[in-house]
Amino acid sequence: MSSFTRSHEPDEEDFQAGQIDIDKLIAAARRQWRVVAICICVAVVLGVVYLLTAVPRYTASTSILIDRSNSEIAQQLSSFGGVLDDEASVLSQVELLKSEAIGLAAVDKLKLYDNAEFMASGQSVLNPVKDGIQAVLQTIGMSGGGADQILDPQERLRQSALGIVQDSLTVSRTGRSYVLEVSVTSTSPRLSASIVSALAEAYLNDKLDAKYDATRRAGTWLQERIEELRRQSLASDMAVQRFRAENGLVQADGKLVSDQQLAELNSALIVARADTARAQARYDRIQQIIASGQSDAMVTDALDSSVINTLREKYLDASKRESEIAKRLGSDHIQAIRLRQEMAEYQRLMFGELRRIAESYQSELQVSLSRERNITEGVARATDVSVVANETQVQLRELERTSETYKNLYQTFLTRYQEATQGQSFPITEARVISKAVPPSVPSSPRKALVLALSIVLGAAVGGGIGAFREFRDRYFRTGEQIRDVLGLEFLGSLPLITALATTRNDAVSASQIDFRRSITRQAVDHPLSSFAESLRAARLAIDVRVPKKAKIIGVISTLPSEGKSTVSVNMAQMLAQSGKTILIDADLRNPGATRSIAQHAEAGFLEVLLEGRSYSELVLKDDVTGLHFLPAVVRRRVTHSADLLSSAKMAELLQALSAEYEYVVLDLPPIGPVVDGRVVARRVDGFLVVVEWGRTARKVVRDTILSDPLVADKCLGAFLNKVDTERMKFYREYGSSEYYQGRYSSYYVDDKA
């Protein structure tokens, strides 16, 4: 037997992890289209009801431009006019239009609190309920009445009208421009236009009043500040002059005399140090030449000396002649020796001249050092004087900065005061109306097309959500691929749902014959070319291949009751009977479904064989058409020890005896989910056929139930999908699966479900 679990080897056509399977999405949409359609219809009906009952509302609007040209004119006259050229400034104007001050100005101008139509438009159907609850709470002392109780009735009406205006008001910026779009919505087109116009006028008046008040307050404050700055400027200037006179800080060309002297001495010191360094370098070089005795090393003054040049020429001439004589007569020749003595004398004379030049270099070095010392002493004296002056000048500069600051502030504030005084006479605002409000001719809400479109979209969204939830909650077996992937079993085939069942009784059936009173129990025999019969043939092939024994004991099981296990057992036994001698045993002692289907007339059977020791041969029912033998289970009272009977020695003896006589022994076993009867027989059977109801049995319960008994799992030969709705099955097929080609398979089937 093969292991229950198997690894799934993906091929080239498998989708990668995380990739959207379009075929599955389309199939899910086809399965759930009715739910989506119903939700769309309900949403459209609700939208139509809303359109029929909604009160039409009209929106009037006006456009206000924040005019920068006027701002520039105002800025030329007063820096307090301001230029609105940033995002925050424009957004501030939006909030100003929504403010309470602008709203109350429009309410008072139009007396909206006395307009019954306007005040009624702000009433909600829940207001009476809210007022009633508040009255009850006030009565029992749980509510203090809030701030509205403090206001007088007239003020409460104003605040209510203001709330209605603010709720219906919309202020938006047009793109990135300086244009503000102001809109008001109400039940009257004329009233909407009037409110918008009043709001725009109140906004412009508020801008003018704010500018005038700001300019007036700024002028008063500037006048006081200017007088104070004038006194401080005079006092600081006098302090500077007194400090100069007291500390003798004399200046020439804007600089102190001590600082000028120090600068000149520093320049001279730099030159003196450079001369000293040059003299020292010349002296050190010539001392190095004299000490090393290099006759070919020279300094600049040596090259300019006629004595050294003459001696050098004689030295070179003697060297040349000594070299020629040494080559011809040998180095020991008297002439060569004399020439070398002359060369030594020339060299002594040249170094003597160099020593004289070195003495002149030393004299120049001493002069440079003396000059550098004198200048250094002068710099030190000038530095001391400058340090004292600089310390004093620090205080002077502080006084000068203070004086200059007061002078600049005084001049700036004086200019601002003059501009502010002029700006009071120029009532220029930075905003103007560029599009006046007119009463709208058509209502702005409800928008019928938009409402219907939103109804359709929302209905589709809700329907899609419900459909997606139903798909997510679909945990049932639908395809053979799920049988292979979830259970790891061979998929034997799909058994279609047979809708029409014949229930006529055949009175000609004898007591020893099987009574196929229900047509579904003869489906495989009456319709041998159907897909139902073909699936059973696939199961028979699996039995013959997987169980090589001559006598094969096969158990038919399911996980839950009412999955069609008994019907499959009966038809499977008839299919096997056509290939070899077969007996079907109804081993479901708690709910003998096979006996109720084909042997209601039986008086005794399987239970009597196990309990009373009767021979099975005298209790077996037969089918003359297929040669099938059937051992029914006649249960007259509830059997409490059915599992013990199925695992008893009597059961083992019976199966051994049947194996000697029959090629196939089919056991219609109880479902293994609710009872253990089917599991206790596992060690006595050669294989199990699992029946799973299509679309009704959860995948988890089937997997967990079979996995709970490794012996049962190991002996499973395959699984059927029973009661398959072939019409709905089309929606679950995947490209490349056997279900996908079901239409092409149908030419080989003759399905008769009537």
C-alpha cells in the first residue's frame, strides 16, 4: 500500500507563489454572480427610494481673488499691508471665511434667524428625539442643560443659524491659484445666493477693518517708540565722544596712530629677518665649502672674483699637463711631481681667497642680526602701546555699536511711522470678488446619476465581499485535484447526483432475491455507459492493481453519514460481480442503509451469522442479472456492541470463509467519523474505498478523520466524489484538469438521470 501523504511536484505550468490565478478568479465570479446581482438590485432600489424621498438642495457659489496687485500698492504705502504669497497665508484665508465672525455678520445682515424656511432646513428628524431625551435627563437631574441655557433666546437663534450656515458652507482653493471658491447649499436657490454674497461682503469688510485697526495700533505704538529711541540715540552718541576724549584715542585715516606704527615696524621686521636668514645661509655655505676642501665648489662672490678665476685657470692647466706627462712618462716623473706641487699651491691660494670672502659674509651677518634686534625691540614697545589702546578701544567699539544701533532703529521706526500714517487714508484690501453669486437653476443634490452609480458600485462591492466570504468559507471538496492534494489519495472519479429515483415495489421478487426497488441502486447496471459506471470501473481497476490477492476484501467507508456510501457500495458490488463472484455485506449494524435500499424484505442476515452462528449461505440474497450475493443486516433493536462484533473471531472466521468462496468481498461499513466500527475492521480488509460528498463534507474533517488511524490511511485505495452537481462543477474546473475536459469526455458517456 502507498503512503497516505504524497509530495506534490509542481510542473512548468504551475503558478508561482503569490501569482494571481485569473482562471480561479473568473470561476469564483461565475459561482457568485447571483449574490452580486442581488446586492446590486437591492442597492439600486435603495438608491431610487432615496432619490424619490430626498429634498432637492441648491448650491450657489462665488469666487474671491486674493489680489496681489492691490497688496503691492498697499505695501508701497505701508509695510503692514502684507503680501500673501505662501501656502499658509492662503489656507488662513480659507479658515477666516469659515470663522464665526464672518458667519455671524452674514446671519445678522440677512436676519437668517427669522427665516423659517432656512431654520427648518437645519432640523434633523432625530432632533425631537434628542430634545426629548435631554428634557428627561434635565428632569431627573442628570443634565445641567449646557451652555445653551445661559444664552438668551435671541442669541440661541443666532447661534443655531450660524451652525446651519457653517454646515452648508464650503470654501476651497482653486488649484494652486489665489482664487477661493465659496459655496453655500440650501433648499432655496435665492437664499443660497444671498448667503454667499453676504459672506463675501462680510469677508471683504473684515479685511478692511482688520487692516485699519492694525495700522492705527501700529502708528500709536511707533510714535511712542520713536521718542524713546531718539533720546537713547543722543545719549549713546554723547557717550562715544566723551570716551574718546578721556582716553586719548587719536585716529588718522580712521585708524589709531599706534596701530599704524606697529604695522610699519612689523613690515620692517619681516624684511630684516629675511636679510638675516639670507646672510646666515651664505656664510654657512662658504664655511661648508672651506671645511670640506672641495676645490670645484663655489659661491656667487667666488665666481665674480678675478683672483680665484685666474688661480682656477692655472690649476686646470697644470692638471691637464700633469695628466698628459703621467700618461707618457709615468706619474713618478720629476715633471709630473712638480706640476702636482703647483696644483696644490694654486688650491691653497684659492681657499685663502675664499676665507677672505667668508669674513665679508660674516660681517654682513653681524650687521643683519643687529638690525633685526633693534626692530624687534621697537615692535615690542609698539605692541605694548597698541595692547593698551586696543583694550580701551574695545569699550569704544561697544559704545559706537550701541550708538549706531539706536541711530538705525530711530531712522527705521521714523520711516515706518510715516508709512503707517499715510496707509490709514488708503482703504485697500488684498481681496476682491471676481464671480458674483447667482441663484442656481438646477439642484446640486441629490445627483441622480451619481447616486445610482454609487448604488451599483456599493452593491457590487457588498456583493463581492459576501461572495468572497462565501468563497473563503468554502472548505468542501469540489475537484479531484483537491482529493489528491489534501488527502494524498488517488482520485477514482466523480459520481454525479441522480435526481430522479424510482420507488415502485417489484412484487415478483422472491424472498431469496435482492429487491432493487430504487433505480439509483441499479444505476451502474442500467446505464453501463454512464460516467457513474465509468468511475466505478476505475475503482475496480484500482482494486485489481493494488490488491494482487485472488480474494479481495474491500471496505467502503465515508467520514460522515448520508454521503451516499451505501448506494456506492451496492453499485460497486454489482460492477465487481460482473468480473468475478462477489458478495456484499451490510456491515453497518447501527444504520444499515444498503439493507433498506435493496433488502427490506429480509428476515435475517449478517447479525444472525455473528450472534447465532447461522450459516451465511442460507441467509444470502442473490441477483440473477449480475450474480451478486448480498448478506443483509436486519436490525430489530439497537446494537450497542457493534464494534466488538466486527472485531470478533466470528467476523474473522466469516471473512476467511467468504475469501475461500468469493473473489470480491465488499463491506458496506459505517462512517468512520461518528463511530469506530469501520476502524476496527481495518486489519481484516485489503483496502478501503472512501466516499466523499461533493460540496457538503469539509476537507478538514475528512483529512483529520483518516489521519487519526494510520492503518486506515495506509489501506485507502482511492476516493470518490459523490453526488456531484455537474452543472455547478463547471465553475470549479481549472485549465488542464480532468474537469476542464469534461465536455469532451461526454461523447463517450451516455448519462441518463431520469
